[in-house]
Amino acid sequence: MTDESTLAGPADTRPRRPRGGGGKRRKPRRRSKALVITAWSAASVVVLGGTGLGVVYFKLNGNIKGVDINAALGTDRPEDIDNGSQDILVLGSDSRSGKNAKYGKDEGAARSDTAMIVHVYKGHKKASVVSIPRDTLISRPECETDDGRTDPGGQRQMFNTAYEVGGPACAVKTVEKMSGIRMDHYLEVDFTGFKKLIDTLGGVDITTKKAIRDKDSHLDLDAGRHTLDGEQALGLVRTRHGVGDGSDLGRIQLQQAFIKALLDQVKDVGVFGNPKKLYDLANDATSAVTTDSDLNDVKSLAGFANGLKGIGAGDMKMVTMPIQYDPADPNRVLPLEEADQQVWDALRADRPIPRSATEKSAGDKGDVGDVVAGH
């Protein structure tokens, strides 16, 4: 179980759609901040550019990797109703290939180490984030594999195997089958790119109320104030043995707390007065992500920046999908179906998630505001 007293925030912390295919497509929308909040810097380069803008534009465009989710999934998706809100699936991949090899050995294909559904409410002033524990046992749908075969899916499959089996498209399909909510966008963050992004930002300020020691994630922090560099920040969002009961639930709370701290800090970076830092952040942000094909160009990032830059830490409600421990295996969790339905129904109707939906969940420790606090 998560230990809520472990992490505090930075020094300046404030505070059905019906299932089925078809339905009209909404106009292209902007994506959420979530783990790559500084991606708005890429858009800023376009907005503020001058001499040599064409070179910068094509360099940043070339950084972004895109996946055509719409083509992969076709019409076997929930109806896409335009009510002014947007839903984004944000994944952090645990691949150890390439520069990520230092963080461990791949056991087969990569899995989704972090999964969040970000719901941006109509008006783009507030958002709710629902973390999905990677160890959740779910009914995984049939998915096409990378080599063109068909994986049949099945009952009692770990959630994070969806990405392993069929990549981003299978992850999106699995989330849509679980929730009945069509994902407007997909965003994937890479280990090495995330680390570099934090270093370019100059680190992220947090306070730990207890020491955190985890040799697996290379994290060794005493209690007290810290400015985490990229390696330490990556260790924090990956650690599961250094806090609480060592489960994925504790890691989720740390991830949510870190995002809140990052959101607060980005507002005070002042990159607009520093063209080099602005470009470096844009370069790092665009290099760190894989997106759906509607977002894999810098022009789309400009729309994203203009639409969502007003959402701060205090405007974001973060919860964990309601779950219970699996009686047959304490290392796995099961969805609390009625409570989950409350969450999905609220998001589908563009309403706040009711407190009653999460109060009986094994992963519920209240809002992340209970974990992040000022000094």
C-alpha cells in the first residue's frame, strides 16, 4: 500500500459514451500535458521563430515518431461524441533496448510501465488523470501483433501485456474496451528522453519526508529537500521497492506526485527569455515522445500549447483506477467493476470523478494533494 507521507511537492507548490464503432470524428484536438508537459516548448519555437525557422521546424518535426491508431483499429471503437472534452492515453514504455539498456534486460517485448488516461474537460481549464496499475488482471481483446499475426487475447491478462503483444494500437484498444471511452490521442514517453528533458529543465524540486532507497531503480534519497536531476527523476517514477509495500500502487502515487511538482515548476522556468533553452527543451520534448498520427508534427503542438497551457497542478485531479488485490495472487490486482464504471461514466459525461468511486479501492489514498504539500 502507498505511504502517503513519503513525498511532498516543490517549494512553491499551490495547492457511456456508448460502445460501438462509427460515429462522427471530432475536429483534430490538442493533447494533454501529463508526463511531457514541456512539449509545449516545441510549439513555442514555431510561434516565436524567426531566421532559420524552416530548419528548426523540420528538425523538430523529424524528431517526433507517429503511430496511425485510427488506421490500425478501424471502426471497432467506442463512438466519438464531440462534447468539447478530450481523452488521451499516456504510456511510459519499459523497453530496455538502445540507450535504455542500462535500466535492465528486456524480457521479450517492451511493456507499458506507466499508463494514464488523461481527461481534459470542456473549456480546457481542468483535467482528471486515471492511472491504471500495470499488474491489473483484465480481459484483453484480440489484437494484431507486430509481425501481422493475431493474438486472441483472453481473461486474466495483465494490463501491461497489451502493449507487449500489439504495441500502441493494442494498448489503446484495451483501454477503450475497458472504459467504453474513445481515446482522442496517444502519447508515449521514452526512458532516456524523459531523463534528458528533466536535465535540460534544470531538475525538479521535491521534498521527501522519508528516505527512499531502491537499488533496482538506482534511487538513494535522504529525507528532505531535493532538486532531482534526470537520472534521479527517472528513478523516482520507476521505484516500487523504496516506498509503501513495494507494489505498483506506491509507484503510481509517486508518479502522480512528481507530475504535480513538474507542472508547478515548468511555469517558473522562464524559457521564453532564453532562445537556446527554449530550443533545447523543444528538441528534447519532441525526441522523447511517440504520438498518434494526428499529433506528429510541430504545428499540432502549437495548438496543444495554446489550448492547454493554463492547466496547472491545482487544476488536475489524479486518482488510481479502483482495484482490489487478487485473492488468488497478492502480486496482482482486479478491477472493482461497479466503482470503475462510476469513473468511466463520469469521464464520458465530462463530469468530475465522484469520491465514492475510489473510496473502497486498494489503490485509493485520496487526491494527490494529500501526497504533495508545500514546505
